[in-house]
Amino acid sequence: MTPRPPAFSRRVRYDRVTVGQTPRCGKGLFAAAALKAGQAVGRIRGEAKPPGYTSEYCMGYRDGAIEPDAPYRYINHSCDPNCELIEWEIDGGEGEKYYELWLHAKRAVGIGEELTIDYAANGAVRTGSSAVCLCGSPNCRGFI
């Protein structure tokens, strides 16, 4: 199933998330409502950064990165993630196009479940170096 750009789903409520404490790595992002596979969770907003920019929170976006605002800056890594980042090209009419970065559920997610992405997937999160992984997944690679 290929998800449709959220711009075509104006009646759906997005940003159904909360920030809370995780047992392994400080704050995390959690589902405040049940999510279906392929469902848009929310739009990632923040400050666009140039190519080569890195930080603990930045996400690959266009040719550079975006430093995400809360709540999405708290999404943690998993080697077996339940969400993914999708960059949408939106037709603004009259030949205008703009781009948005969205978080989508890869599978069904229950209320209260921590939302995660694979930091290594398609440059999802750009950091200066690899780090030891703490995800606890049976498929853990051991590093991010």
C-alpha cells in the first residue's frame, strides 16, 4: 500500500503523539491514538539546514537537513522501527511545488507505543558519527 500525500487528507487529524520518558534513552515520542500501517502521523516542522549540517536531532531533508521542532525531535531510533520519514512533493498550483517531511506508520501501532525510526535509513537522522544502539530489538545491529 502506497500512502498518499497528507495534503489530500485534510479531514484527518494528525500529530496524534505525546512526549514521555523511555526506559533506555530519556525522552521519546509515543502514539496518543492507534495508527494503521501507512497512516500519516504528523508533519515534521523545524529549521532547514544546509548540506553537511549534523546534530543529535537533525533529519535528512531535501539536499540538506531539518532541525525538527518538538514533539518530533524526540523520536528515537530502532533497528526494527514502526515508523518512517517520507518527503512529499506537494503541488501548490500554477506550477509551484513545495516539500514537506512527514512521519508515517510502517505498521499498525497501538496507543502508548513508542514511535521509532531507523536513523540509518536513507539519511533519516544525520549525526557526526555512529553510536552504540540501545534499541533492544531482536534485529539490533549494535550501532546506529
